[in-house]
Amino acid sequence: MSEENQHPESLSSDESASVADEESTPFREKSVFTRLISFLEARTKHVASEKWREPVLQAVPLWIASLLIGFIAVGYAKLFTWIEHWSSGWIEQYPYLIFIFAPVAFLLGWWIVQRWAPFASGSGIPQLMAAIELSTPRRYKEARRFVSFRVIVVKVLSSICVLLGGGAIGREGPTLQIAGSVFNLVHTYLPKRWPNLSQKLMLITGGAAGLAAAFNTPLGGIVFVVEELTRTHLVHFRTAIFTSVIIAGMAAQWLLGPYLYLGYPKVPIAGFSFVWIVLLASIASGLLGALFGRIAFLISRAKRSLKTKSAQIMVVLASGVAFAGMVYLSDIQSMGSGKEVMTTLLFEGHKEKEWTLPLVRFIGPLLTYASGAAGGIFAPSLSAGATIGYVLSELLGVPPESYNLVILVSMVGFLTGVTRSPFTSAILVLEMTDRHSAIFHLMLAGMVASLVALLIDKESFYERIKKQYLQVM
């Protein structure tokens, strides 16, 4: 039987009860939001032309949700960064404690998810993709299981727990599921008399706004919608998506300033003779990215076959202990999202690094993902690609001034291997660094990596996990 036809295990009775309880629990925020919507509706009655009144009413929920996710994304990012620095600080002082903190943190993060929101585990992007596919009038309640207020709370708490134990996770995937949940909540509380606004539109727009706010990459958010979240022509959603990306991005910039996620690394203009190095880096990083996604999927499928809670707990603890051992034997660079690893490689003159760095940045996120707690793989994938680029530069004898180009190309290649979204990967790295001189090399890397990734797996990691979720509906 093919993998696509093998049905993952259904939710346990505890998880099903949790989901059912979630659907029946009223939100206390409803009265506040309803008053706000009623106030805005009353204000728009003064608009003379009915032709303009309906579009304004349709836009208001998108504006509100976009503004909210801009603030939430910034708050989550600041909390994430603070805890990441704190956890790396204590492990440097007391390295033996990682053998206690990592297993306990992994177990607590897993338990929070299992107890209160089973669909909040892992990245969050496959869940948002599943919710979009289920967003029809007939399956509206099923879609809500992936995007709700409870998912927001559990996503944040579980990922923070894992991060306290040094887990190698990112916040970008979780931010997208949180954004989808915020947009869905706004849609849920709209009065019945409100002009029609589809749930699918809200979820797709939420994904774009979430990515734009998380990375400060508005174009990346738009391209991600086209490549990954929907196969529908952009013309049906373009105004809503563009507006939401602008509002969410501007809210994030208002709080953080016009920052770049990775700063302004020096990237020289490379001639045509450098293309063969770009091709080698694209092939290697694309294959390894696809392998990463394939292993992560196999871990997910194996965990779903576990019949008892005790077996699941043993796997979580084993992954925590294995991760602790890896951190202890390597260093703190195997912990967290890997953003500091990327900035170090790009800005510290490429001082000699351990050759094991790509290995720990590859294995660390997989061990953390095996815990089943909440946590993204976007930033860890970029950091793994960066370390691969550094090692390739050393092996190929690349001039030191050109290391950064190989590193950026490998970041695009690895992320493309995982997501199969070549243009999104290229645009994200471009917007993170503002290195427009490398745009053609980055796009070439995405296309090559997307092709060679097919040798490892025909589908992306996100697509496979989405299908697992849809099979248990």
C-alpha cells in the first residue's frame, strides 16, 4: 500500500474529547468584539452610497485582524527571543542541567498540546493548509479545530516550554497558525447581517499577514499564498491579501522599526563563472532539505502508530534525552531557532567553525519535532541551509568574500527542499537581507533545489502532514 493511502491513527478519546470541548466552549471575548463590530457598522451607515458601504464593511474585519496579528506577532517574537537567549545563557553556565531541562520541557510541551489542543502540535503551516481545504459551509466546524482561540494559547505556551529546554524550533510556522486563528475568530464573530466574507478568504489572508509580520517580508507573504496556501488564482483574493499584509507589516514595523531579519550581509556581485558553485550548493542543500522533510514525515507517521500514552511519553522523553546529549557534546549553537547561527556565519568574517555544525542543525530540529510539541521548522531549515553553505564554501575553496552568497543560496535550497516553494524561499531570503544583487542566484537555487528534491520525495513535508490531518477528520 502506498504511503498516501495509509491512514494515520485516529485521535485518542482524550484528544477527541478535548476537541469537542473546544468547540462547545464560548469565548469571553465575543461580547467585546461584537460591540466593536456594531460600533463600526453604525459608523458606516453615514456612508451615502451603498456601492461603497458594502466594500467598506467587508474590509473592516480584515483590517482589525491584520492589526491584531501585527501586534501579536511582535509580542511573540520578543518573548521567543528573550527565552531563547535566557536558555542558551543557563546552559553555558550549567551544561549538565540540559539532561533535566530538555526532557522535562519536551514532555511538558507535548502534554499541553495533547491535553488542550491536539491540532496545535508541530509547525502550524500544515494545519492552516488543512483548515483552508476544509473551509466550506459543510465542514466549517472541522476547519475550526485547526484555528481557534485555544490553538493560539496552546501554540504559544507549548513552543515556549520547548524553547525553555533549548529545543531547536522556530516561531514562524506557529505564527501562521496563530494568524489564521485570529482571522478565523474575527470571521466567527461577525453578525449574520454582515456582508458576506468567506472563511477561506480570511484564512488565506491570515497566512499571508502572519508570514509578513513574522519575518517582515511582505512580498514573501504574498508569494507564499500563491505557492503554498492556495491554488486559486490570486485575482480572487489580491485586494484582501495586499491590504492585510500592509497593515500587519506596518503594525510590526511600528513596534520594531524597519528592521531586516538577517541584517545587511556583504554579498559581492558574482560573475557567470560562479554559477557552477551556485548549482552545486543548490543541489546539495535541496537534497538535504528534502531528506529533512522526509525524515520528519516518517517520524510523524511512526508516532501516530503508537497505541498507548505511555509509549508516546517514552518517545518524548527519549527525544529530549537524545537532544540533551547532542547539545552537551556539541555546543549551544544546536539550540533554538538558529538565527544567531545565521547571523554569525554572515557577519563574523567566517572564522573557523566546527564541521559538525550542519549535522547538529539538521538533527536538532528533528529530535525536537519528534517531541510532538508546538514549534516551527522554517527558521531551523534556514539555519541548517546556512551551515551547509559554510561547509561547502570551505570544501570548494570559495574566496572568503563570496562565502555569504553560497550561504544564502544554500538557505534557499534547503528551505525549498522542505517546503517545495522555490519562489517563496528566494523572496524570503532576499527580503531578509536586502541583497538584490543576488536575486537571480537565489531564484536559480530555488528552482534547482525544487527539481532535485523530487528525487527524495514527490511531495513536500507540509503537504504530507496536511494529508495526515485531513485523514482523521
